[in-house]
Amino acid sequence: MIPLPPLPLALLWVVPALPLAGFVVNGALALAAPRAKRAVSITGVGALVLAFAAAALAVVELAQLHPSAPLVFRYWEWLPVGDLQVALALQLDQLSAVMILVVTGVGALIHVFSVGYMHDDPGYARYFAYLNLFVFFMLTLVLGASFPVMFVGWEGVGLCSYLLIGFWFTEKINADAGKKAFIVNRIGDFGFLVAMLLIFRHTGSLDFGVVFPKASAAFAVGGPVVTAITLFLFLGCTGKSAQIPLYIWLPDAMQGPTPVSALIHAATMVTAGVYLVARCGALFALSPVASATVAGVGALTALFAATIALKQWDIKRVLAYSTVSQLGYMFLGVGTGAYAAGIFHLTTHAFFKALLFLGSGSVIHAMHRAYHATHAHEDAQDMRNMGGLARYMPWTAALMWIATLAIAGIPPLAGFFSKDEILGAAFARGAVRPAWYVFWGMGLAAALLTAFYMTRLMLYTFHGPNRTGDREREQLHEAPPVMTGPLVALGALTVLGGALNIPPLFGGGARLEHWLAPVTDAAFTPAPDASPATEWVLVVSAVLVAAVGMVGAFRLLKPEALAPARLAPPERGLGRLLWKKWYVDELYDAIVVRPVLWLSREVLWKIVDMRLVDGLLVNGTAAASRALGWVGSRLQTGEVGVYVVLFVVGVLAVLGAVVR
Amino acid sequence: MDGTRILFDGFALLAMGSAGLCITRRNPVASALWLVVTLFALAALFVLLDAQFIAVLQVLVYAGAIMVLFLFVIMLLNLGRAAPTDLKGPLGLGVGVLLAGLLLVQLLVLRQAGPATGGAARATVEQGIIPTVARPLFTAYLVPFEITSLLLLAAIVGAVVLAKRKL
Amino acid sequence: MLLGPALTVSGVLFALGVLGVLLRRNAIVIFMCVELMLNAANLAFVAFAQQLGVAGQIFVFFVMAVAAAEAAVGLAIILAVYRHRHTVDLQNINLLKG
């Protein structure tokens, strides 16, 4: 029996309730007083800051208790249906503690940034309402104590993602991107739902606290049921976390405002899949096939997305593919069973990727203002129109360099430790299952490409000659402090984040790993420890690879030779293939979208709907009624005499029946 | 065959005969008057069936009030002469006779299948005296009785509304 | 025992009433035939009341009240129709023709 938790923990519901309240207030303001920007800013940012404070208090309490089982708070019965008893319950354990700190902390910084970024937008209040709502759903997702509650958050963040991708919905391309994200996510959600039903079918419960302890008794190791469940769960993850084959929505999601890309499509929502796998570690541990699938898909995605990022020109798209790639790393980590490493990378990635996105937002903001001032209609996100921006935006450039070094894996920045840990775990697992050597190799190759494309991004954006335009150049300025402030904070986190989990190899205490131990121990499949010598070799090779990538980018790329976007020659050969994203969108279009459209139009619409439903059922019913009415109207002669005769015939019939 | 039976048969024949005349006279006034005769004959039958109170009501309400109303309307509308088209043609006649004949046959068959009757009720009730009708009317059947007053009120209002030229 | 003969008379009178409704075209006469049918039913009620208790007579009482109300409203309707169409011949009144 867990003793009654102290006060701040009992108030756990406040953490998600605050953003919800922010959503309600901002939603009301968006409808009633969309120009009250000061009130909107105070509400929107305030809700997040307070939520972060509440979350921090709760986590401090949790750290003092450090319970071995999650603390579950049941608020009310939600679905009491026969055997299915679902309560609206939240749970706090070491894993969700990390997640709520990341969500509210990074979320608060991004909210602050948004105050500057969205300042001139007419939909300011609506934007903050959506953003608050998103944070509410994200917190529900990570705090939910059962699959259905988590699913509510899972669907809710999908909804907010849709709303925010299509935030500027008056342009069709944005609305289409939103729809694409939503529909692709539906495919994943289907997997989640099926997995939920299977879990209920075989364990009789959907509460985490019941399912996971029962799992090892209810399922045979490697059995078909648990494999199906975990693979369906992973299908949900590929949708939400943009893995092969459902990653295609994330690059398009960059149509939304840049802070949204940072918050939803880099730091928090897309990591929900990683969180789900970590949360269900007890299940994945029972299915070697599913674990290998997770790790393999993760490694493949990491490499595949990195190749595409090499040739993108839109600054945000590079970052989008980079996000897909880094999410692949996280799945490689959790699929390997190194949950702590996966969550560690999730956290550090939230820091440096949010920093990169917000930095790119700062750049786009400046470019947009410059083009706006001169009424030019150029692409403010195309790197070919940038160049040399470091001269005009020194803060942004410096901070983005820090993030670039981090993501490339240069020590001692945060990304180095987390990425290295994943690769190390994968290599160690290779001793038991050789497939993991391949995954490790793919991860290493992806690391090389990551270093290359990030350096390319920085070179083309901030260095070399400026290609923005002569008149526009005078309008380029550093962003206001409300935007650079969060950048500095994230920069600090990027530098120091690695300290969370310095491995014993470097004399650290691996604190995050120990912190998460109560959650991950149940699922952890211990890999044979590599010898320190092997580990050193791995570390050095990873750093070398990163260095080669960066130096290679410096040597190979010539920012001086680049032409602005409207003058640029078309790509050729392999470059074109990468620029076109391996033609995956076109492939999906041909094998999925077009057949579905054809089926809808030619069969469902023209035959089923037009002929069967409209023709036979609707019009047929109408025609039958009309014919019947015509017959009936013939009877209505208006002659009372005829009516009397019919009436008497009826009486005779009834009497006849009685007499007989 | 006792005297009651002879009286009954006589009034029964009178009722049926005058009813037949009622439906065949072309002149509406004649029809109405034959109907009055039928009603009177029925009143006599009621007496013979030990329903004196109903017989009095029959004379007062039906023969007295309702039939006067009919005659009044016939004369108000100046219909007091025979209309050549008042009876239907041979087709109508055939259909009517056929249907009415069938109905008669059915009713007579139904009469044979009627419930077995006993004389028990006769002994318990003091027949025809007003209290035997009035007491149940004001106790067991009080609510329907009162509702009848509403019905009559509605009829009065309805008749006024319908017959008035303009409200 | 007059129940049997009374029921026969009742049946004959009822059939005559139906015949009248079927044969006649004058609305008022048809109306009178309806009254005839009501009286045939009354006769049956009274005949049964002799055997089975006074409830039959009370029902006749209600039938008379309904007949009085019906006569008042029905004749008012005939008056109203006559005022519009200047006839009470039902063959000429077929406004409800479908």
C-alpha cells in the first residue's frame, strides 16, 4: 500500500488543468476580443509557466518518495461498462516526470518565443488557445494511467497538430498539409486502437497498473498475441512519431508556424511514440520480433531521412527530416531495450531541436520582415535566399551553432552523450543478436549525414555572401529579446543537458538511467557489458564520424557559388532524387491515394452512391410513394356515396371475421 | 303467446315498416315524419322491455327535440318537396340492397351466436323505476355523466360557430 | 323473453338505416338514417339491459346525449355547406376529390 502522497502530488491534476484553463480563456478571448494581445500573452504564457512550476513541485516530491511503482490518482469513473472499468486517472512515475518537465519546460520557452514570433498575426489569440490546448492533451498523454486516457491525449495532440499545421488555413497548401497529417495519423491511431482491444481481450484491463504486471503471466515470450499487440502499438508510433512508412506527414507539417514546428513537431508530440514504447516496455520485452522491428525501423528511418535532408533547400524541411532521423535514433534506442538512452535522447533532442527550430523561426521572421518591407515575393524559408546572416543575427547564429554541434554529436554537448549511448547500446546488443550490428552501422552512417547536412544548413544560412537582395539586406535585424531569450535558455540546456546522464565511462553517475530504473527495470533486457576499451573505440569512432561529416561539409560545399532560389538551376541525378525525397510521396500517391480516389469516385460515388443510394433507395422510395399516392388519390373521389360503400364493405369484412 | 308479445310484435312491425317508408320517401319532410313514427314505436318497445325511463327520454329527446331540429332545418333550407334525384339510380340501388342485405344476414347470424342469457338480472333490479337508472348514473357513472355536459357544451359552441355567417 | 325478437328488430332497423345511407343523396335524410341506426343499437342495448343489468340503459342515455350533440353539430355543418353550395345533394359536394 502506497501511503497517501503529500500535498503537491495530490494536486497533480493542476498540471494539465492549467493549460486547459489557458485554452478556455484564450479561446473565449479569440472569439470575444481577438485584439487583447496582452491578456492573451499573459494567459497563454502564464498557464505554461505555472504548469511548469506545478510539475517541478510534483517531481521534487516524487524524487523524495522515489517509489518503485507509479503513483496513481483516480479522479472519477469514466467508462464503467461490465468488465471494462476505465477510470479517469493520472499517474506519476519517473518516466512521466521526465516527460512533463520537458513538455512544460520547453513548452513554456516556446510560448514565450511565440509572443514575439506571432506578434503581428491576426489569429494571435486563436494561436495561443490551440497551443495551450495542445499542451493540455500532451500532458494527458504522458500522465494518463491507462490506455484509454492516454489515447485521449494521443488523439487530442493529433487534433491540435492538425489545427496548428493548418493555422493559416486560407492558403490551400497549409490546409492540405494539415489534412495529410491528420489522415496519416489516423492510420497509426487505428493500430493503437487495435492494440488496445487486443490488450483488453487478453488481460481484461486497460490500466497500466494491471496490464504490465500481468503481462509476463498473460503472454508467452515471443508469442503471436504479444507480437501482434506490440506491432500494432508500433504502427501507432510510426504514425505519431513519423517513422517509416508513415513519416510523410511531418515534412509537410512545416507549413504551420515555426514555434509550432518546434513544440509539436520536434520536441513533444512526435516523441509520444517513443514514450509509448518506453511505457509499454514490459510488453515489448516479451516480443523479440517487435523489438527488432522497432529498432530496425528506427535505424532505417534515421538513415533514410538523413539522406533526404542532404538536399532540401527549405530550412525548416531540413530540420523536419532531421527530426524524423533523430526520432529514428530514439526508436533504435527503445527498440534495443535501452529505454533510458531513448528517453535521454528524447530529452536532449527536445532541447537542441527546439533551439534549432526556434532559431530558424528567428531567421524566417527576419527574412519575412525584410521581404515584407520591400514588398518582394520571395521564399523566406529557402536557404538559397539567405547566406551571411551571421552578420545580421549574431545571437541566433551562435546559438544555432551550439545546437548544430550538439545534434552532430560533438562532445561535451548534450547530443553527444545521448546519441553515443544509443549507438553503444545497439552495438552491445549486437553481441547477442547480430542484426543489431547492422542497425548500429546505419546509425553511425546517419550520424555522418547528420553532421553533414546540419553544417550545410548553417553554412548556407549564416555564412558566405548574402543572397537576400540588395534592398532587403538593410532590413535584416536580430530578433527582439522576447525571442532570443528562450533561445539563450535552450542553448544553456543544450550545453548542460548532457550532464543529466553522463555514463560511468566518463566518470558520471548515469543519473537519468538510475532515475528511470523503477520504470525500465521490469522491461530491461540486460545486454552484455562491453569492455571499456570497446566503449572508448565506439565513442571515438562516433566523434570522428561527426567530425568527418562537418569537415566534409566545409570542404565540399561552396556557399559563394550558390544562386538565389529563383535563379537556381534544376537539380540533376542523385541530387534530384534526394531533393524529390526519393519520390516517396509520388509512390504513395500512385499506390495508395490514386487507387482510393479512383475507388471513391468511380465505384463508391458513381455506382454505389449515385445509382444505388440515390437512384434505387432515395429516388426509388420517392417513386414508390408517389405511385402509391396516385393509387390512393384515385380512391379519393370526393363522393361521399363511394366512401360509404367502401366503409360498409369494411364493416362487413370486420363483422365477417367476428362472426366466423 | 301473451299480450306483451302481441304488443311487441305489433310495435316491432310498426317500427320496421315506418323505417322502411322513412328511407324510401322522396320528400324529406315525409321521411322525417316516418322516422318520428319509428321513434315512437321504439319508445313503446322500450316500455315493453322494462325501460320506461329510456322510453320517456326517447319521446322527449329524440321524437321531441332532435326530430324537430331536423324538420326545422329541412324547412329552413326550403327542401320540403320531393327531389327527383334524391334516390340513387339502379346501380346504387343494387349495391345498396346487396350490402344492406349482407349486413342483415350477418347481424342475424350474429344474433344466433349471442350470449346465453339468464333471468338473474331481472330479479335483482327493480325494473324501470327512475332510481335504478339514476343511482348508478350518479355513482358509478358519475364521471362520464359529467363529461357528457362538456360534450354538449362543445356541441353548442360548435353549432354556433358553424352556423353563424361571420364571427 | 323478448330478447330474441328485439335483437331481430334491432338488426333489421340497422340494416334499413344502412340501406338508407347507401340509397339517399340528401344529406339531411342520410343523417336521419344515421339516427335510425343509433336507435337500432339503442334497442339492442335496452333488450340486453333487461337481462344483464341496468348498465345497458345507462349506455343508451349516453348515446342519446351524443346523438343530440351530433345532431346539433351535424345540422350546423349542413347549414354551412348549403350556404356555400346551395345544395345538400352529396353527389354535388366533392371538394375532397383527390
